[in-house]
Amino acid sequence: MSQFTYEPIATLETKEQVCELLKSANEEKSVFHNYDKWRIKSVWLINLIDEIAAGGQFPYNDLVVEVATSRIGDIHNKFLGILVFNAQKFREHDQLIRSGYMPFTPELLRDAYETGKRIQILGETVLGTDAAVILTPKMMHGNLYAMLPNKRTKHFPPQGQPVKIVETAA
């Protein structure tokens, strides 16, 4: 299921910046030696993933590593795989933002309720494909809930899931 990711601690815009970081990866003070390695965003790798996908291939991480290695030379190491994994997450995050999704928060639920709009939450089918569900904000017993369609007791709590505010159907 599509999800948002953390804000990056560093953004690498170019291939040269990726190469520089990979060359310094084995140094003791490298960012790769702490938890923050999972929050490094590479725009160059995201563009490479887009290029692979546009070419008709599914951008599996191993394929992206292989293509990236062919373009940057022999500095491939285990940290390139981490950067590719991160790029996949940040790419999905950026695609959600471009599609108009935002994190589901109690404030967003209140805004939808006050303006008489509904909330479209990005869900997943049994087969694993994305599916959108329209939730209706309702006030019950002094609490605000995002209710599932045709349900009186089932709701989605706001926990940062990707959602859009949508107009109420006539």
C-alpha cells in the first residue's frame, strides 16, 4: 500500500553527489554509519527509476542498482542498494504529493467535516493493487470520525495515511 515516508535529512541532486557519498561511505564519519542513512534522498536515482519505468521495465531495486552501477563506474558498494531503496520510497512519496494526497490528520478530518466534504483514502485491494475509499466525516457522541461507506461503527482513525479531500457526491 502506498504510504508517505519521512522527510529526507539530505537530498542528492546529481550523479556526482551520489558518487561522492558512495566514495566516502566506508569512512567512519559517513552518514551511512547511523540510522539517518534511510533518510537520504537521491533525485538522480529517482529520475533513473522513472527512466527505467518509462522504458517498459519494472524498476526492481536490483535492476536499478545494475543500471546505476553501469553509469557511475566501479564505486558500487552495499550502500548504493540503500540509496536505491530510499529512492523508491521517496519516489512514491513524491508521486502521492503530485497526485494531491496529503497525510491524514485530525485537523484535516475537522476541515472536511466543517466544509461538508468527504475524504478519499488510498487503500489496497485483496490482490495488493491501490484502491480508493471515500470516507464520510461524522460527529458522534462529541467525537469526529471518518466513517467507511454504509457503516455505522467502522471508521478510519487519522494516522498519516495518504488522503484527499473530495467534494460530496450529489
